[in-house]
Amino acid sequence: MSDKKAIVFIGPSLPIDECREILDADYRPPVKRNDILHIIDEKPDIIGIVDGVFHQSPAVSHKEILKAIDKNITVVGGSSMGALRAAELDDLGMIGIGHIYNRYANGSIESDDDVALVFTSDDYTHLSVPYVNIEYNLNLCEKENILTNYEKNQILNVAKSIYYPKRNYSSILEKADIDLEIKNLLKNFLKTKCIDIKKQDAIEVLKYIRNLIED
């Protein structure tokens, strides 16, 4: 049994009970400024960053992540704030995992607004839908010929125009100028086949950390 210690910052991307089924780790709430500095003294072997605060308080800084890396702590990120910071720091030693990290790394998304969402403080219930999830599912709809590329881009433009706390499928479809028949097909797809790519990436981060611990 490995004695490596992992601390993971996570919140709305994946429920804690599901986290524990994948990885036995010390789970902390979404990361904010100076949290990494505070845990360096705890001497973790691995720090996982999935969720973090964006606007309600200062976000985790690049300097504190780099300080952890300088202390020979492996820092892994993906899904949300972790994906953003990993894309910014992968050349300096942070490890990025997942679809959203790759999107940031190749420049096809750039804003923290793309992964931001509103959630309840007690149980992390989602109150909005992050843009990356919307885009991912609309791309699937295009592949299944539910939407044309033009229609997809039109809906994505509407999604971008909505302030992230109010961004959800209902508000987007209400404003989108597409045929009712297509809207109904899209609603059915979202009800039956919708994928939470942030959740999938969070799972991949935990599995990656688990493999590091087991090696």
C-alpha cells in the first residue's frame, strides 16, 4: 500500500461520495488564493486541482502552484479551474488532464467564463450550466445531424451572450432563433444523452492521481 498523500480541491464537478469511490484522498473545497501555500506545510506528495473560485474571491495564483512544484509536489489539474491553470503552467511542470484542459491548451477556449457556473454553497447543487458542457453537447448534436453547423454556432453565440450565472439550456433555447421542431429534438437529446464533460474530466483527474499513488 502506498503512503503517498494526495490533497484534492473539488466541489461541484463531482460529488464527494463519487470521488471517494475512485480515490482515497484528502478532499478540500474549491481552491482559492493562498490555499496552496497553506497546505505546502502539510507535505502532500500530490495536489489535485479540479474546482476553484473565480469571481467571489481571489483565484488561486500561478506563483503558489509553482511554489508547490518547486517543493517537488506533483500538481495535477483538470475539469475547471484545474484545467485553466494547467494549460497556463504545463510548460512549468503542472500536469493537465482531460478534454477541457486540452481545449485551453490548444487555445480553442480561453476565458474562465467558459468553465464557470453557479452552485449552492452547502451541497454544490448546480444553478447554471457551464459553457464547455453546452458546447460539448451541441457538438454531439451536430454529429448526430440534429443541428447544422450554422444552427449550432447560432446557439453557441446565444449561450456566450448570457451572463454565466444565468446560463442554462432553457434560457438559451428561449432566445435562440431556430425552428420549434429542432428545439424539441434538441431538448430530447439533452434529456436523454446529455454529457457532463466537467464531471468526466474530474473523474479522469482522480484516476490519474490514483495511478500515481499506486505506482
